[in-house]
Amino acid sequence: MKELQQKIADYIRFGQVMLALSAFLMLGLLLPNGQKEAVQMFAMMGVIAAFLGGSFYFFYRARVLRDKLEENKHEQPL
């Protein structure tokens, strides 16, 4: 049970870090700072999408593990 709680905490942290990185990159993409070529913009959009996808995946995994942990708590006799 302790191991599941640690995994949940880790997945939430990974998700938060990836979400923060994607927000930081999005700000860098939106703020005007010289000329950006189309390739740079598409590459940054791809990286942002990958970080957002990873973040959602980790939050999803944390939710699944949290449900499993709650299920285990209900199954154990007092």
C-alpha cells in the first residue's frame, strides 16, 4: 500500500513538472522575441504537445492507481 502511495505521488510530480515545462515553452512560443522560422515554431509546438500528452498520461496513471488503492482499502478487513 505504501508503494502505491509513493507511485501516486511520483506520477503527480512528473505530471506537474511536464505541465509546467509545457506552459513555459508555450510562453516562449507566444512572446515575440525576434524572428522564428516555421520549423522552429512547429518543433516547439510538437514538444509542447508531447509534454502535455505526457502530463495527461501521468495524471491518468495517478488516478488509476488511486482508484486501485481505494479498492484495496475497501477490500481489507478491519
